[in-house]
Amino acid sequence: MKLLITRPLPDVVVQAAQDFSDVTVRQDTQPMTTDELVDALRSYDAMLPTLGDLISHDVFAAVGEPRCKILANFGVGYNHIDTVAAKNAGIAVTNTPGAVTDATADIAMGLILMTCRRLGEGERMVRAGEWTGWHPTQMLGMHLGGKTVGIVGMGRIGQAIAKRCHHGFGMDVVYFNRSTKGAGVPATQLPHLHDVMSEADVVVLAIPGGPATRHLIDAAALAAMKQTAILVNIARGDVMDEAALIAALQTQKISGAGLDVYEFEPDVPDALRTLENVVLLPHLGTAALDVRTDMGLMAVENLRAFAAGKPLLNAV
């Protein structure tokens, strides 16, 4: 099987793929262009793509009859792949759920703490040589104990965040999910998104990207939040109307935001970068060597199953 890995991955992942396939690793760390994707779908039996490799309906249309028969996505999110067009082209799609859960939940907690306790602001103050010493009313933030976290999306990652907030910080948990689903900890599922937005002191977005959730968090949803509340997004950038978020932050309709993803990633608006009440991370959700290795090995196991004619482990 002739396999293209679209970005450099940990060596152990590439070596595992080489056990059963002829592997080409594209060395560019940037997303593939449309022309590259069209050529790859015509030239390889299988691909291991990832976030940013926009395999759209137009790409499939340009390919005609693809040689590629499987896209083993590196990552749990696959909204960059038109799965309907892939199915119509006879191409299977898999992802890597489970491997990313704890690492992404940890980043959510990091953003919650950094934003609520103003850690980014404090570090910038010290680095700039502007700290004049401790005093009782300096940089007062929000203490998490006894506060309410509102989680939008109660999948694996949402449940992991709920567990950390409840057991680790003694927070009450409310959540919105499109279907009835338990949280794994004492929690209250509320019937409407705006109910969660209005009740929570901290709102965390943990929903998949895609057309169904694009701009789910719009100006109206942000207006429902408490003025003292913060919003954290570790989901996908396009679930948030970024312009509406900027307006809410600039007018202090909400207290702050912690972001690991952006609507037009990797472009981050100047308006966000200049705000002190925003924590900005460069999409670090799964950025740990062992986690990225586990993700890659899960993608490889899907490819191995496909090559052997066995059921796929994580078909989407």
C-alpha cells in the first residue's frame, strides 16, 4: 500500500506505518494546497492527513476517480474533510478519538486558570519590569472554588473537563448537549444553550466543528453570559463568531476569554492580541509527545486494518 503522511510525525509512528506500507512523509509543516491534495488522491492508495488539510467537495470533484481509498485522519476533529463527498468517492475516513481526551481537557483547565487568575497578565507585568511588589488589591481575579462551569458539548473531552472541574476545584457543573447524556460526575443538563451561558461563571466549548455548530456561540449567546464570566474555547475556531467575541470583550460584556483555537487559524486578529483580558495559545490542545505519538499510532492501526481487509477501528 502506497501511503502519504501529510506532515512530519514522531519517528515511531512513521516506523509503524513502514511495517506494512510504502510510506512517503511530506516534510512541509503547513497544510497541503488544493493542487497537492488532488495529486495525492490520484497517486496514493492511502493518506494520513490532519487539521488544515482541507479535503473539500471541490477537491474530490477535481480528482475524478481517486486511487486513494482511505483517509486516516490524525486527530479527533475531521471537519476539514467533506465526509459525504469522501463516501461518494468510495473513500473511508477514520479519526483518533480517545487519544486526545485528557490532553485537551488539561489545556482547557490551563486556560481556565490563566484567564480567571490573570496569569498571563501577571507574567507580562513581571517580564516588562513593571511589578512594584505585592499589595492586597493587585490583579484580583476569580477564585474557582464554588463557582459554576458550563460545558457546551458533553462528549469524551467535555466529560474529562467536568471531572477535573468537579473533583479538582469543587465547581458545580451545568452543561448543554444536543442529546440526553450523562456527565460522569454530579451535573445538571440544561435544555437550552443560553441557559448554560447565563448560569455559568466559566463557559467551556467542547463541541465538534462543522456546519452544524458553526457560529453556535454568536452575539446572542455571548449576551446571555454574566458580565463577570469568562469563555474558554478548546473546540474548533469556527464554533465561535470571533467578531462577536471581540466586541463582547472590548465592551466588557464578559470578563475574559481563553482561546486555543481561532476562526481563521492561524490568523489571530490584532484586536484579540491587544486585549489584556484574553489568553491566547497556538492550538496546543494535544501538544505532548506521548499524546501525538498515541494519535499517530491510532491512525496507523486504522490503516493497518484497512490494508488487511479488517473492520476499521474508528470509522466516521
